[in-house]
Amino acid sequence: MWCESSLLFEAEFDMCGVDVLGKPRLMSRRVLSVTDPSIDADLSSGPGRAPKVHITATTELNLPDALEVERRAFGSKEEAELVRQLLSDPTAMPVISLLAYQHDTAAGHILLTNATLLGHADLEVMILGPLAVVPERQRTGVGAALVIEALAESRERGVDLVFVLGIPEYYPRHGFRAPAEAFGFEPPYPLAEGDEQAWMVQELKPGVIGHVRGRVAAADSFMRPEYWRE
């Protein structure tokens, strides 16, 4: 179900922990009231009763929470291992890695990693994925809250384009356009037949789409054909 209301942001800032590279950083923590029309909220909680989502940067201290979310969400260790590899992969830097908490329990994780549009090294490009929400918190708005926050941080960093291979009925709600190949953007590996709509793009700087084309190259840890089969 999809809820119709508004999104409430209350920003807090804490100096604590270290980032994924082991450096001290100022971490942004946002408290989101999960009642945005683009957020997959469960209406059974009633108007105004949707649980808040606390979003914070992934650090060495909370990395185990992020990996546990990945394992529980996907029911395997593969995605957690991919996240671990990407967070230590120099070609994936800089990353945006965010954790969502509900009631002080890790509920979701999102990762955006550096990418390259071949022939356009001057552009800032990122790939979204994995996005993970633990089973009992799915359809409560956690995933959408993470996407909203990750895209906001991408804009603040000056990112030009964000790509995702995902559910084509979901990501366009957050501004992604499909298929990305129709705009001249080839995925890192050929997609399976019928999956063309799953390869999507969002421009964070108006005017980029339509002026550049090319194949997207992901971080080294992401450049395996099996990761590009939706």
C-alpha cells in the first residue's frame, strides 16, 4: 500500500565514530516520519502512527549491523560479502553507505558506489545497490527513506548521474527513468532479455541526459556478470 501524506525531516548532527575509511567524520542523522507518498508505508498503523526511521552513516562501529541487515534481507551471505568488498575497494570510493534504524534496531541499509561513464571521466557517477530491508520492516517505508536520503546526499556531493538495476515498478517513484539504455547508457554487462526496464538512471544535475552517452563501468568488486542479472 502507498500512503498519502508528507515527509518530516529533523536533522541532527553528532561527531562520533569513524567512516568506512577509518577517518573521523561528522555524521548526519535524520529522523524521518515515514508518511511520504513515495514511501511504502504500512497503513495498518493508522494516520500519523507510522514508525520513525533514524538514518545515519555507516561506520566501523555499526558496520556489523549493516552486514546483518544484508544477510537477513536477502537470506544469504552473498550481498553482505559484496558490501564488505565494496567498502574496502578503492575503485568504489567515495561511497554513500547509510543505515536505517527503527526503535534502535537496524532495519535497512543502502549503498551507493563510485562508477564511471566511459568517455566522460569528468562526470560524477554512482550506482545504487544493494538496498536491503530486514523482512519484518519491509513495507514500512524504510527502503524509501533510505533512497530519499541517499539521493539527497548525492546531490550535496555534486553527483551528476545515479544508476540502479532494480524493480522497475519501484524506483521511478523516486525519480529514476527507465530504460537507461534508451537514453544512451549501457550497463556494465549485457542484461538478460526482458530485463531492460530494470536498468534505470536519474540525473541529479539537469541537462546531463541527452548530452552524454556511453557504457557505465562499476567499481572493480561490482564488475562480475552475475551481479547484473536482475
